[in-house]
Amino acid sequence: MSRTVQLLFSKTLENILAGSKGSILFITKEGKSYQVKGSIEYHKEGLLFEDMKKWNPKKHPGHAATALKVEEVYMGAEKLL
């Protein structure tokens, strides 16, 4: 991994560990949009980490796994959760 890439990932890790929030946007084939928002969890061991290791490509061994703890869900502008 290049030094530049390491620096970029270091900042991302700092943000995650500082309690940053995250979101994922889904758009259906029909054009409906759904957004899921929440806290980002960081796992270096445990069930989530072990599951990630099962499907993550061997060329990317992974040092940790992140998971979005869902706190809000929207369909367009309508809040569902």
C-alpha cells in the first residue's frame, strides 16, 4: 500500500474512531431512493470481523470491519425510522 493511500485511510480511521456518522443510499430500478443513516462501528475481532474475513478477497486481507448501526431510514424525504 502506498504512503498516500495509508495517509488517506488513517484519516478515515480517525474519523470513524471519533464517532463519525455514516449513510448508505439505495436507488431501486424503479427510481425510488432509500437512505439509511447511523453510527459507524469498528470491529477488529468478533462475529462481524470473522464474517467479513469469510467473503473478503484474499488479496485484501482486511484489518478490521466497519458496520453501520442503523438509526434512521428515509424513503425520499419521508422518514420511516
